[in-house]
Amino acid sequence: MDRFEEKIGELLRLDFGVTPDGADAKQLYTAVSQAAMDSLRDGWKKPAGKKRACYFSAEFLMGRLVNSNLMNLGLLEEADRYLKAHGRSVADFEQIEDDALGNGGLGRLAACFLDSAATHGIPLDGYGIRYRYGLFRQYFEDGFQRERADDWLRFGDPWSVRREEDAVEVRFADQTVRAVPYDMPVIGYGGKTINTLRLWQSEPLSAFDFDLFNRQEYDRAVAEKNRAEEISYVLYPNDDTDAGKRLRLKQQYFFSSASLQSILREYLGRHGEDFSAFADEYAVQLNDTHPTVSIPELLRLLMEEHGLCYDEAFSIAQRVFAYTNHTIMAEALEKWDVGLFLSVIPEVYPYVVMLQNGLKQALHNKGINGADQIPYYLVDDGRIHMARMAIFAAHSTNGVARIHTEILKETALREWYAVWPERFNNKTNGITQRRWLALCNPELSGFITERIGDGWITELDELKKLAPYADDERARERFLAIKREKKCQLAAYVKAREGVELNPDFLFDIQVKRLHEYKRQLLNAFSILDIYFALKDGRLTDFYPTVFLFGAKAAPGYYRAKGIIKYLNEIAKRVNGDPDMKGRMQVVFVQNYDVSYAEKLIPAADVSEQISTAGTEASGTSNMKFMLNGAVTLGTLDGANIEIVEQAGAENNFIFGATVEEIASAASTYDPKALCRDNPRIRRVVDTLVDGTFSDGGTGMFRELYDSLMTGASWHRPDQYYLLLDFESYCDAKLRVNRAYRDRAAFARKCLLNTANAGKFSSDRTIREYAREIWGV
Ligand code: CJB
């Protein structure tokens, strides 16, 4: 028995007083995790003298850690063997960890980046917030979304180490709090590089006011503690929208200031007050505008506490910071009310003003003066524009897919691109193949490794070598058998979680992502109804049996998104309850879609639904996960879909709908009412929102959805997501996929070619581009 196993036994004995055979799953999980932590302690040190990149992000959606950490340390098989010897397996850890410190794509991207950087020896550390409660847990009650708090710490947190000695203070107008870091090792594949994810927890300066306690003022005695803890209490559940809330600004400043203080402290320890090397030793990537208050905060720290002048401080900041934009949705570009900002962090505001003056001077130097400067103002109309601040003060602004960056340059940020074109660059997103293939699909991984070796685990371009197997009948049959096996596994999971039976011989058509109007789950709903009516009427006779699966959380305050969930659940109830549909069609909306659910759903998919209105989805990353696991994309020419199709071939995917240019020219002519009037198929499905076909439980939600399609956000702007414009071409494409699926060999060929051409979408490629082109590490 080796050291790792011995350590597990010892921890079980000392911490829980149990033997390996007597331990329950949670005790085993804790002991195995702690033994793994023990094994890496020596290797978990920052190497001296190297530039480090810091990823500042309000979200890190890590997913379950135990399996990926064990795999990366090369301990997964050993742990499983050990557990099996005691009548258990790592699969027993399934229900133990949660994965909720992020909302969606942006937080998951951060997690993929950390994995890729550590795997390739790139010094990158994450900095964020240790929320006490992560994204809410979702369940359905009569088809309506309900939310429950996500108590992710209920199983303990064996992967974090509290670093009391590194705590710092963060000052607000109305309170000062202690930021205490919890460090998590980020273990590269092979275990050679271990970086750090540092998450800050907000605590009171002193735990308890005994004076008040002695005076029997118990409420006030704990009030300060509660107020401090409130800051890192819960993750804002909004994806892609600007909440503009006081607590949100507090959270942003809290982790920005704490992270900068922590970096400065490290640096001062090496260099004293000489800041000339700071920008040579640190790069900070701002993950969206959420940490952008870091810019004036760094100026403040350098000028107020270390005596630098503005020009010196600004020049350092500009070399250190780089900014990633993740969306062009206007409502997501954060703007802070000056009054609110002043009431929360008044000490930072003067630095915003200095930046504004610096900007004016810089524009003047470029020959832009007077009213021409207005579109650039950092403080405009009583609000502070965080994206503008980031573009001005950072040396790099990047989009996350080619088309997204083009839209930033040509439309959304064109004024800025005109002045500072050299700052703009594209970094197409990626995903880590360790979690999204090796871990979640060992069957397909084995298939690939048998044929081309395991080099793909760290160099995904190796998958190219798989392409010839797309023409090999035996390989295709094997691939189909694996897909079926993944469907059976998913079916067992869905049965246990939702109480619904899935038939593994059906086509699996899956749309999973946050619920948002622009992602157009409602369009998917309409197409399903259209097929349903066609089957009922006998118009459609050759439909291959299909299950349409959905997974999505709606922000709790996003009324329309919740209406769409209810509507889809009503459709599911109708279709699944209709005896005519038995063996032909099924609709299932799974509850609490999260990283762990994704790991089950994605490998089982035949068709990946990526149907956002062209120009709205910055990149998308689930599209890449589906592709890697051998599904075809049914999608619009939006975000990374464009690059996916470019890599895998248009003939191996199903593209439909208006392009960005066509959407732009439809803007003045799009007339949803006329489309409804003139097209009976459209009218029939859309009318189900208001003709009593389905009940919204008397809430009026469906009527509101209907109105949003007909009249949109405002009276003169009908449905800004153009659902009905794309309806017909979408339904056609959906039936094209369905027909193509009948020829299983030809379909398997398409799937295999998607996998074989997924190399570009590894986050290893993306993070190397950031390292080389932005950070210089
Ligand atoms: N994104 O998840 C979020 N949250 C936001 O607030 C803004 C954007 C998503 O980021 C992903 C990673 O870059 C993108 O793939 C996705 O298109 C975007 O919506």
C-alpha cells in the first residue's frame, strides 16, 4: 500500500474514527480529497522571478473538483481501485460536491482557462469571491421555476486552504471589512504545475462586539458581523444583465481591491517601494467589466499609499490591465450611477475623474475635441461607463469569437476602434478537453486513444488524425454504440432525477444554456409545436423519433424567461401525455441544469441546438463541447458557430437563418404581425400562447410573451430577436437533420468529423494566445 492510500486510511481513522469499510461516501470523499491535497503541498509554490498573469473574475464555475483533481494528479485510477476494494467507487462522490460559483459561460470559461494554463505550465492565478451561496438550485413546481439556496459548503470544502496571514482590509463609505483569502490549488494535467485560485471571503474586523453583548444588545452585537458577511454572501444570479445594485458594486470593489492589495504585498516583499518592475511581473485580465473598478483602485493604491504621480501610476496600470468583452448586449455593459458610486466608494471616485481627464487629453492628442469627445466620456449623463474605462485604461480589448470581435470593431465599439485600433484583438473561446471529453466521456476517449494515441489530452489538434476513421465502417459502428451507451447512462440519470423515461433509440436533440430571449429557446418551442401539429395532422409521416431535451436556469427576476420555462413545460406535458406521440416524440426540461448535468447531457447528444439571433451570442462554449463529443450543430451563423462550421464543414452541420447583415437589413421591415397573418403554420403555433391551448396558471405570462413577439421591448421595435423571421428556415433545417439521421452511417460520419475537427476549440489554444499576445508570460 502506498503513501496515498495510507493517508486516506489515517484520515478516516483520525477525523472520523472509522475504517475504510465502515466509512460513508462523504467521509471517504473528505479523506480522499485531503489525502490528495496532502500529496501536492510540496509542489504548490509560486516559482520566483517569473511574470504571472492574474485572472480577475466575479465568477469561477469550476464544476466538481474531486474527479478532475485526482485525474490531473494521476491518482484517479488508484483512488478508484482503493474505493472498489472497500465496496465503493469514485462514482459515489457524484452527489457530494456542487459546482455553483458562476452563472454560465463567462464563469465556466474562467474555469477552463485555469485548467489549461496549469496544464501547459502558464503561470496564471484566478482571483474572485468565495460566495457563501452560489447560483440558486432550480426545481419545477407545476411547470414553474422555483429557486432554493445553493448551500455548496454543506459537504465541507476540502480543496481550499484559508490563508489568515494574507487577509487584507477593504474600506467602504459605511464599513470596513476583512477580506480573507481561501486558496484552491489549480492542478495541471500531469500534476507538474499547480497554480492558485484565490477566493476572498468578507468578514468583520472583529467577530463580535462584547460591549454591546454585555449591555444585552444582542442584535446590534451581531449586526456588524452580518453586514460584513453580506458582501460575499451570494452570487448575483443574472447572466448578461447589469443589475446596477449597491451590493453588486460592493462585491466588485471588494474582490478587486483585495486582489490588488494581495499582489502589491507580494511585489513589495520582493522590491520594496520601487515599482519599476511591477508591470513586468504582473498582468491582470479583467473578465468582463465586473472587476474594472480595479483600474481606479490600482491608481489609488499606487498614488495614495505609495506616492506615485498620476502619469506613473497610469502607465503601470495600462501595461498591467487587459480587458475581455463577453457581450454586446447594451443592458450588460455596466454603468454605475455617480451618486451610488460616491455613496459606496467615495475614495475611488477622484481617480475616475483623473481617468476622465486623462482620456480627454489623450483624445485631444489624437485630434478629437469638443462634442466629438462625448461618445468617449467615462462619466456621462451621471453614470460611469465601465467598458469605456476598461478600453481606455487597458492595453488590450478582446472579443471572444471572430464575429464578435468584428462586431465590436465595426459597430458596438467603433469609436474606440477608430482611435486605438492596435488595442483590439480576438481570442476565440475554448473549452478544456480534460473535463469535456476525458472525464465526461471515457468511452469516446477510449475509442479515440485506441486509434490515435492519447496526445489529444494535451494537444487537441491531434484529433485531426481521427478524420480517416469517419470513412471506416467499423469505427462508425463503434462510435454509434458508444453514443447509445451515453444515451443509456443519461436515461438512467434522468429517470432518477426527473422520474422520466427516455428511449435510447430516439434521436437526442439538446438545447442547454441559460434561459435568455436572445438564445431563443422560445423559437425551439415553436418548432417543436409545429412538428407536433404536423404529426397530428398526418402532414409529417417520416419523422424519426426524437426527444427534445432542455436545461436552463432563468434569472429569478427575469419574468419573460420564466414564462418560457413554463411554456416549454406545458408543451412537454401535452406532447408526453398524448398517446399519439408515443414512440414518436418527447419533450423533457430537466431541472437544475449545471456543470454536472452538462457532463451527462452533452455526450449523449446527436444534435446541438445553437439558435441565437445572429449577432447576439458573443461566442457560446457549449457548442464546442457538443462538437467535441460528436454531435452536429443545428445553428445560426452566430458566435463561434461560424468557426465551428468552418472547421468541421458546412456539409456536416445544419445552418439556417438570417445572417448578421440580413438581420440588420430586416430591422426596418420585420413585421411579425404580417408573418402571423400570412403564414398559417406560424399563426397556429404562436397563437397557442393566447388561444387557451396552454395554461399559464392565470399569471398572464403567456400573453406577455405573445405581446413581446408582436410589439417587442417598445412599441416601435417588434421582437428584437426576430423569432418569426427565422421560423421557417429553422423548421426546415430541423427536418433536414431529422431526415439525415435515418442514414445512421452517414450521420455517424458527420459526428466523427465534428470530433476530429474540434482541435481549434481547446482552451489550451486560447490560453496560449492570451499568454503570448496579451500577457507576455
Ligand atoms: N456571457 O456568461 C456570460 N455572462 C455575461 O454576463 C456576458 C457574457 C457569455 O460568456 C461566454 C464566454 O465568453 C460566451 O461564450 C457567451 O456567448 C456569453 O453570453
